[in-house]
Amino acid sequence: MVAAKAEAESTKKKDMVHSPILTYFSVITLLSTCPPFVILLWYTMVHQDGSILNTFNYLNEHGIVGFVSIWPRPTAVAWKLIACYALFEAALQLWLPGKQVEGPISPTGNKPVYKANGVLAYVVTLITYISLWWFGIFNPTVVYAHLGEIYSALIFGSFVFCVFLYIKGHLAPSSTDSGSSGNIIFDFYWGMELYPRIGKNFDIKVFTNCRFGMMSWAVLAVTYCIKQYETNGKVADSMLVNTVLMLVYITKFFWWEAGYWNTMDIAHDRAGFYICWGCLVWVPSIYTSPGMYLVNHPVNLGPQLAISILIAGIMCIYINYDCDRQRQEFRRTNGKSLVWGKAPSKIVASYTTTKGETKTSLLLTSGWWGLSRHFHYVPEIMAAFFWTVPALFDNFLPYFYFVFLTILLFDRAKRDDDRCRSKYGKYWKTYCTKHRIGTPLKANLQQQDKDTLIRDPPYPTSPLLTLLFSLLLAYTFLPLISSLNRQYCSNPNSSHRISVNMPSAYGARLTTFEDSEKESECGYVRKVSGPVVIADGMAGAAMYELVRVGHDNLIGEIIRLEGDSATIQVYEETAGLMVNDPVLRTHKPLSVELGPGILGNIFDGIQRPLKTIAKRSGDVYIPRGVSVPALDKDILWEFQPKKIGEGDLVTGGDLYATVFENSLVEHHIALPPDAMGKITYIAPPGQYSLKDTVLELEFQGVKKKFTMLQTWPVRTPRPVASKLAADTPLLTGQRVLDALFPSVLGGTCAIPGAFGCGKTVISQALSKYSNSDTVVYVGCGERGNEMAEVLMDFPQLTMTLPDGREESVMKRTTLVANTSNMPVAAREASIYTGITIAEYFRDMGYNVSMMADSTSRWAEALREISGRLAEMPADSGYPAYLAARLASFYERAGKVKCLGGPERNGSVTIVGAVSPPGGDFSDPVTSATLSIVQVFWGLDKKLAQRKHFPSVNWLISYSKYSSALESFYEKFDSDFIDIRTKAREVLQREDDLNEIVQLVGKDALAETDKITLETAKLLREDYLAQNAFTPYDKFCPFYKSVWMMRNIIHFYNLANQAVERGAGMDGQKITYTLIKHRLGDLFYRLVSQKFEDPAEGEDVLIGKFKNYHIYFCIFWAFCFLRAEISRAACRLLSELDIDGTAIG
């Protein structure tokens, strides 16, 4: 045993080509530098436009932190793609039929058996992959979009796999062809087992080398080709040449797969980091790098050059194949095959094994092998050159694989020459005399020393290969350990797209028209300024397109495009974003999900469900980059189709089903506005989720499936059949609004007021008590405690239905909370989210009220974004387009005739609260709003300080809908318009009299003026003011408002009539003081009308108000009118069966 070990050590020292120190250095260098180099190569090609200098400058500036930031994190998508692909290839390897092929006899006498089904697996893989794309099932551009994450996942996953192989080789080797060198680093790098298997039939090296490595090479080559096609609408001839040559080479490989199992990679190299990690990571990333470069740098070769390169490349691949075929035939027939139609020329070489046995090998010296030693790698290197040269010579990066392959094979040639010289002695000298020209080729031996395969130490990489990696990685990693020459290496703005014939000083190419037309999937961050991010490499992006920014996938929206640069407003906190972080396009605008589940929910400004986020994160704050569906896709809803069936024609907006969402609102399911066709399937009644197909249409031979869920871009108004004139009042339950300054269903209202004036209270009152079918409440930039109050109060509030049932107001309400501590940019989107949800319910035929509290905070967000964009400011720093943005928002209100059938009308009423600083109504936001809206409810700080709520100033407020509502008022009460006019006159007259009172005092006024002041006081304190915290006055029905005003104005008219007559029946002069004294308890009843509780019912209250009205008539008849009128009044009393003593 000791002798055998000593012999092995002796052989190890004799055959080791390089010194142990150099061996350690080479292995450790490759273990530590290969993984980061894969990421740096991908990052430079995809995010730095192929410019090595840009990458160098970035790392030089940011150091190790910058390197960590550009390393993509393996995502769930990347792991899923890798897992699906690996399982698919493993299944093909196991289950596809194939011829049984024996490999070479191993050193321990084992003869492995393989199943040669590589060609069939290759064909199935490509057909499946292309078919998935062709039929729209899977888009390969997803692979390209997540390429960095895939490489990162492969790096870590393959490393773990190599650790598994190392442990397996120690604990459970598959055969006797395993062993240890006694060095853990060498064993991990070179491997433990020669033929590792899982079970009896799954060969690990065949999977890693052939099925995963070579097959992923082909898949990625096709991916790059499809990516360029989907980006540019065509595939450049340079990409076609590159892809075709790669696929031809890989096809040759699988055609020759049985021969590959006799090569050194299978018969000699054990399964370790060198083989397995190299095939799992290095082959997919480095071997496909020319195609990766061409995706964003297409070159137009022209037909002649393209065909010439293609023919030359195919010829090289064929020569490579013919070389291998000659050698394999020569070995298989033991030298008796024909080479170019003749008997082969050969040398019979003998050698002595480590066991002392003498054996012979045949060295082929004719055919391709007669031109030079190991000729077959010459055409392989040339083929690699020909599928790289379509990139032309503007950048070094595409040629890295070609240079790497050349150096690698020269290294192998030197290694094999040294080994064969030691093994064959004089016979090798004779062979070298015949072939003085050496190439980087493996030894073409018919037989190999079995002992050497396991007992000889693995041969290390040569100094030449180590030097290459040291130079490349030193050039890349130097900034991580040195900060020299920072001024010289400052980063130029050289993120240009590449032109074919115009190289620039920095290695990138100048922009051309054709290049600017290209579309990019993924850009990179160039500048971060608060919520505004500027990204380069965004060619092809659209305005208002949704993007994902950084490694945390922050949500952003493009708001400006200049060339291939995009300005993005990010809806989440941007702290931690760095230059060159990725920006991923989504190819869709910011949209909201519309369907069952909206009512009763609370969302943030971009429709992320806050309840769901809180439940999943367990935090009071929203995590950055969180991605949660707006509506729960797993809840089952009771689906009830309407009276339509298969074969019926439907068009956009048609209501085809109803869903029971809650007992307050019936949710109608409508066809999206842009859809139409003949029904081929409609789901029967039952329970379905938002993922289930409930409708299928066929239009022009194309079938399309629909679920109960639809999405709509928030900045695009939903289409309608026509706009209608609004003629129905918006009843709010607030007397000052309903009676004096009414709005309509479908109107636009503004509530400007300073801090503490009660804007939020009015907005919440409208949400709670208005006669709308549904309510959308948008808290835009307001304090968080106000939204918390809404969340606590609304579930407890109830409304009475016509059938007497009490239902929670929350069932008809949707909340969009975007409080002041949330990112500024999200405020700008929140009102668009709210109005889109409101339009969705309007299209069902409902009357919707939207409360925006407040539009000033929204305008402040516009101002901040505008400032970050360095736009020219207008008044108070607001952007010049403020009024246009406000108008585009308010014009989405209105009463409409909805699209589709059945015929129905709906409306959206917008009530926008405005918070002018210091209550200054000349504020730009207030001024712009007042020029747009039709109703102005101006809040007064002085009224609020006097605790007069709602603090609506009746002198400055107005409504332009009064004339539109005349027909409604005529039907409701023919006297109301006159009564309201008189009330306004009284209030206005009071304001004029107050100036006189301040000069001469109240006693100097005429009696009629005193009555005006007293009536105005009644209107102000007992009619216009309401107590929102009392059950009787928090909500005032319109009939109560009308009768209260009628009685007050009736008192005013009677009092004026009495004063104008001058004296009563007793001859005493009538003054206001006398009238108030004689009224006594009846005056108190006039004041206390507001205490009548609507809960008693409309009939009861109207009866009471009518009695008050009659009492006033009778009282005046008894106290102030002539005798004959008194007698008439007595008769009226007797007819009404009223006791006259009750009055007086």
C-alpha cells in the first residue's frame, strides 16, 4: 500500500506540467474570478452599451459597493425559468428513445453505456421553444429581460451543485472510477468521480455537458434572435449569420454525440467545478456573448458579405466534423479505415504504464491529421471567428469568446504535447518530425493509459491562460482596490447606441437614425433626484409607460422622453437607488384593475391594496417594491349571466352578467369598451374567481377569452356613447349646499378653504350622506389620522334603504389613501386612480361621487416634479400647465349615456377640496380651479373660528347649476325658487346693513331693516349652520331644508307686512320688538325646527312643518290683522279643529 502510494506520488511529480504554486494560483484565480467576470460581461454588454471604459469608470467611482450594486439578485422568475428548463432537458435525456452506445473502458475496467438521443432532444427542444413563442404561450424576451438574474442564479446554483458532486464523490460514488488527490481544492475544482450518475440511467456529465450546457447555448442563440426581432421588427443579417452558424455547430455536436463520449471531456475529465460549472454557467454566458452583443448592436452586412461569412463558417464546421470522423473511424477499425480513399498512414507507438506493462497506441499521420498535429481544432477556432465577425471590429467584447477559445486550446496543446513527449519518448519525436506545425489540439491516441486517468494528478491550467484572466480581471477589478487617476477616468456620457462605421474615442459608437429607432427592454439609471429618475437606454419607451426601477423593482412612470433617455417619476421611496441600476420596461401604462372586490377596499395611490400589504408584510409601512395584486384573484364570486347566450352579438360596454358583491350595490360585469364579437361561450351561473374565463368571443375568426377582471390606463378616460345635460341635484344632506348652492349628479364642485375650515368634514359628509350610488374617496396628500378616522367611522355608519334595511356606508365606498407621509409622486397618480374607478361604476349605470381631498396637495406634487425636471415655473412655482392638468381631470366628470346595452345613464360627480395657503383664494390652484368648476363652496376662516360649520361663506359661494335644476324644483315645490331667492337677498342685505350698524348702531335702523337682520340671524345660526355630531342635524333631507327655509321666509314676509301696516288691531304701533314679544313660544318653535329628527319619517316631519306654517298665519291674523281677517282666521281654526288658545 505504501509502495503504491509512493509510486503514485512519483508519477504525479513526473507528469505535472506546472509547479504546485502555479497550479494553486491558477485554480484559485479561476474559482474566484470566473463568476464575477460572467456578471461584468453581461452588465457591460447590456447596460453599458458594450463600453469597457464605462464599466471601468463606474467601478472606479463606486468601488466594491458599485460592484455589489450591479450584481443582479437571483429572482423567483429566474429560478423558475432555470428549473423548468432543467427538468425539461432531464426528462428528454431519460425518456426519449436512443441507441445504446458504449464509452471507452475506464481505468478500473468499467465500460459506461450511454443513450444517444441528443439529436432528437435537440430537435424537440428547439421546436418546443420556438412553438411556445409562435403561439404566444411564452415570450423568450422574458429570458433576455431576466438574463442577469438567470446568470446570477446559475452561478450560485451551479456552485452548490459542484459542492453536491464533491460530497457525493466522497460518500456515495457511482462507480469505482473515483478517487481523491488528497487536496480539497483540487478535488473540488477537478472533481472526484469520472462517471457520476443518479440512479442507474441518469448520467450527470452527459446532462451538464450536453443537455444543459450545449442545449442552453442553442436556446440563448434563438432567444437573442427573437429579442432583436421583437425589438426592431426584423432580424439583422449579422444576427442571422451568427445564429445560423451557432446552430449548425451545435447540430454537428449532437450528430457526433457518440464520438464526444470518447473525448477527454468525458473519458478523462472528472465531474467538478472545471467541467460542470463551466458547462452550466460559462458555456451559456460566454459562448453566446457575440449574439448577446448583436441584440442591441445590429450590423447590416449586406447579402454578399453575409453569405460569404455563412459559407466560410459552415465549411469550417464541416471540416471540424470530418476531422473528428476520420479519427473516430481510425480508432474504431484499429487503423484499418480509409482516409481520403487511401489506407491511413500511422505510427505504432509503445509505452510503459505505471504498473510496468508495455502497451501500444496508433498515431494517425494522414488525412486532415497529416497537415499538422491534432488538426481538428483549427477549423473550430475559425468557425468561432466566423460567427463572431458579423459584429465587425468596433468593439472587443464580442471577440472575447474567440480569444478565450484560442488561448484555451493552445494551452491544451502544450499540455498534451508535454504529456505525450513524456509518455511516448522517441515515438513522439518521430511523430513531431513528421508534423512540425503544432496546433492547440488534443492527442489523437487510439489507446490511453488507464492508470493515468485516475492516479495521475489533474493537469492545471497553463500560465498563458492564467495570465489572460489575470490581465482581464485586473483591468476590471483595479478600481476596487485603487482610486488613482480618478480625474482622468471621469465618466464620459458615452451611452450611445452603436453605428457600424463610426468608432468613437471611448470604444462605443455614435448614434445614427437607425439606432435611435431601436427599442430597448431594459435601461439603466443615470441620475436620481428625489422621486425623479433619469434613465438611459430606454429607446422605444412610451410616454406614461410603467417601469420597474432598480433591484427592488420600484414602480415608476415615464413622464418625459428625450432620445433614448427617459425621465421617470417613481411612486416609492428612491433612497438607495444607484447609478446604473436597471430600469425594466413593462410595455403598458399605469393601469388599475377593475372588477368585483373594489367596494369596501382601501388602496394606495397606485391601487395597491393596503389591507393585503399590511397582512403580508406585518408592518405599518408599505415595503419598497412590494407587488401585490390590487384585487384578490382567489375569492369566488356568485356569477349570474344575463339573458344572452351563445351566438349572440355583443359589443363594448354591454352588460352580460351580474355579481353579488354586497347587499348594497349590484356589480354588473360589462364587456371592455374595445371588445366586440359573437359569443362562443358564456359561463353558467355559479361561483368563479377573477382568474376564471366567464366569456369567450369570436371576432373575424379570432377567439378571445374574458374574465370578470379588466384593466384600464388611469390617464385615459373611459369612452361613453354621449354626454348628457345634468338635471338631477346632488343632495348632500347639508342645507347650505342643497338649498343655496346646489350641485348636480355629474357636476364639478370645489371646496377651497384654509387649514381648519372643515374641508375634510364636508368631504366626508358628502361621502356618507349624498344621494350617490357609490362613492370614491381619495385622500390625496392629507394627514394620515384623517384617513384613519374615515376607516374607523365609515364601517359604523349606516344608511336606510327603501325597504327599511340598515346597511353600512362602507359597502358602497372605495378609499384611495395617499397620505402626506407617502411618496410625493404617488399623489399625482392617486386622483387618476380614483376617477378611473369612478368611471368604471358610472359605466354600470350608477351615479358616482368622487371626493378628492385635496387637489392642492396634488398640485404641490406637480410642482415638486416640475422643479425636479427643471421646468420653467409659473405663478408661485407651479408649472405652467397646472390649469390644463386640472381641466383634464375635472372634465372627466359629467352625466353620460353609457356604451352598450341595456340603455342606461350614469354620472360622475367630482368634489375637489382645495387648501390655499393662509386661505388666500388668489392662490394659483384655487384660481385655476374656479375657472373650471361650476360650483364654488368657499369656506371662511372667520366662520370656522366662530364654530359656524359648515363654514361656507354664502356671500362668495356660487352655483351655475341653478337654472339647470329649475325643472326639478318646479316638480318638487313650485315655491322653492322664490323662497331661495328671498333668502339670498336677506343674507346679502344683512351684509350691507352691518356696515351701517357699525356706524350708527342697530337702534337707528328702520324696523324693516331690523327684521332683515333678525331673519338673517335665523338663517345663519339655525339654518345654514349644522351640527355634524348630532343625530338630528348631521344629515338634513331636502324636504326638511325646504320647509325650514319656507317657514323662516314666511316669518320674514309676515313681519314685514305687519310693520308696513303701521298699527295693529289695538292701534299700537308695530315694531320688531313688539312682534318678537308677542310671538313668544312660537318664535322658539321657529328657531328649533332644526331639532326635528329625520328618523321620525318624512310624513311626520312635513306635518309638523305645515303646522308651524299655519300657526304663523293664525297668529298674525289674531295679533296684527284687521277684524275681518281675524274672523276668517277663526273660521280656518274651526275647520282645522285647532284650539285658538294654543296660540297667543
